[in-house]
Amino acid sequence: MLTLPSNADTMPALATSILIAYVLGSIPFALLFARRSGADLRRVGSGNLGATNVMRTSGLAAGVIVALLDMAKGAASVVIAERFSANPSVPPLAGLAAVVGHIYPVWLRFRGGKGVATACGVFSMLTPAAVPPAFVVFIAAVWFTKYVSAGSVLATIALPPVAYALGSPAPAVVAAIAAAGAARAKAASAGGHRSTAEGRRLLLLALARPGFHQRTLWLGTMKSALLGGSEYVPKYCHATTMRMSNARSASRSCRRGS
């Protein structure tokens, strides 16, 4: 299990490692790179301080650099913790602190990114064998849903059981579970722009419509469940309803023209 070290000699190393890891994780590379192109990520695109939003605002190269830097700060937090202490619980705690620092940076009033790239760097060091399968889950989810955020959340959820199945150390598995919970909570808080009641109401209305596109409905429902916000179901329902309405209008026009 992931437990706080009780050795008095280890506690200073633990506190120092966590502090350094949090500060490293809280460096907002995405915000800094976007500002170079005159954009404030908090007000454009998805509003998320992450590499995907940087790609939208500043280009592919900037997005890739930000992703690599976010991964590097996660990996660095683990390496530094290993230098400070030989206790097996210290590096996972430091890695978790880096993820928390990215999601809740004190410099930005605790409004950061989702922490996925930082977590990737952390667990590339702690559970290297589990990262490739989680990356496959990420690619498959993004391909199927067309949403990077859904892939990110699914990958973080998949990582803990994969790490456990591959025999990763218990402290690293527990840290992976905690990181997945933090990323899920961040995604839920970022996605909940509309009420759950509205999402359910529109979902039921959509189901009642004849000929509703089931795959479209499923995608919206799945993302709503993953990210905690109900706005995705209304969006998919609205898009599908608009397509159906346009098709009916075109059909009536054809009938009138004939």
C-alpha cells in the first residue's frame, strides 16, 4: 500500500520531494507557450491548460513541445524523489504531487489542466510496462469517439488495473488510482456546464424520436458519463435532430418541386 514513511529520517526527504514535485507540476507550460502567440488558453478553445488546446491555438509543434515538457516534469519529479529517499513510497507520492500540481496550480488559483501528460511522465518511470497498453486505450478511444479528452480519461482509468496485472509495485498502483481519480474529478468539473436534469430530459426526448441514430446517442452518453458533464448528450441530440430536420426539409422541397 501507499503509506507515509514513519522513519524520522525519511520525513524531511518526503516533504522536500513532495514540495519540489508540486512546484514542478504546477509550471503551466501550456499557458506560457500559448502566450507567446498572443493567446490566453483559459479564454480560447476548450479553456483547458493542456497540449491539445495549445495545438488548436498555437500549432502542432507548440502542442507537441508542451506535451513533452509536461511529461518531463512528471518524470523529473519521480527521479528527484528517488535521489532524496530510498523508501519505495516516496517516488509515487512525489509523482502524485506533480499531477496534483498540474491540475491545481497555486499560481493560477488552482485552475490547471487535466494532468494526463504529466501522469504519463510519472508512470513512465513508476510503471513503464503499463504505459504502452494505456496508450493503446487512448488511441482507440480517440479514434472511436473523436474526443481527446475521452481518450485521456479512459487511459488514466485503464492504467491502474493494467499496472496491477503486470505486477507493478503496490505504491505505484495506488498512486495510479489516485491520479486517475484526480483527472476524472478535473474532467467532471470542466465538463459540467449544463445540468444533469437537462441532459437526461433531452436524452429521453431523443430516444422517443423515430429513427434516432443510436451510435451518435451512445457516443454522447459515453462522453457524458466519462467526463461528468451532461452537455455532451444535448449536443449530440441537437446535432442529430438538426440533420434529421434538414433532411425532412429537403424532402419536402423535392416533393413541392416535383
